[in-house]
Amino acid sequence: MYSEKVMEHFRNPRNVGEIDKADGVGEVGNPVCGDMMTFYVKIDNGILTDVKFKTFGCGAAIAVSSMVSEMAKGKTVDEAMKISNADVAKELGGLPPNKLHCSNLGADALHKAIEDYLARKNEGEKEGCRCPYCDEPVAPPGVPCVPCNVKIRYCPACGKPLPKDSEECPECSGHDAAGREAAHQ
């Protein structure tokens, strides 16, 4: 049995459609049940200003997509990346055990759209800058590295990532992680 909230989001889904010139697009599917979800995000100054989706699937999949879009809109990139399948199911008042996989798809599609945004944003930006933990291209300041989920510390003077386990910036001599001039001996 579905909760009233699931039925409401199924009957009247919010944020259905595509975003023209979306900043990020994420698509996931489940070959077992046939559900397919595509999320589109518009991000301005690190805030998800618009979230839309297109879903092919059962009523639970549509309700999950609608709820995820509502939960993510207005959140920072970091906050939206923390939306979990359990959060979605809880907001919907629960899902039947055989439909819990739908909540996984919704959160996963949102995360893929954000990852796509981060990849596009980093493309051409900070060329050559890599995460000191996993060697992937760096995320914008304040956002954890997507592949390894570690918050990268940046030099406040030059803006480049600080090396793993280091307080000094190798690119910008004379400053430590807090931006203070380092004492030279």
C-alpha cells in the first residue's frame, strides 16, 4: 500500500520536464523493472535553482522523482549530494519493500546530474589541478571531490588545492593553509 504522499506526488508530480541548456544531466535505469529517470539541474552560485525530471516507470518511480526534485531545489550542491535513498523514502512516508529501489534511482539520477555539472564546470577550469587524494580533476571550493568524497582544502592566496596532509601550498610559497604568511627559517 502506498502512503497518501506517494499517491499525491504520483497524481500531481512536480517539476516534470527538461531544462533547456541544463547545467547538468543525469540518467539512471533499472533493467529489471524497466524504470528510467533523467534529472536536469540548473545551478547558480552553487545553489540548485531549478530541478526537473523525466521518468519512465511505475507510480512509485514517478513519485520518487517528484519528491527528489522538490527536496533538491534551493539546496547547495553539497546539501543535494547528501540526499539519500532513505531520505527520499522517509519524505514520502515510506515505500513498499519491493519499490525501495525506486528511491535509489531518484537519488542516483540527481547525483549523476550534479556530477555532470561539476565535470562540465571543471572542464577547462583549473587545468592541471588534481585532487591530492585520488588524482581526479578538482571540484569547486567548498564541494567534496566527487570520486573520493573528500573535502579538498585550498590555498587562500592562490586558490590551488593543498597537498594531502600538508599545511603549506607548494604553488604559492610563503602561505600556510590558513592564509597566514609562513615563517621561513
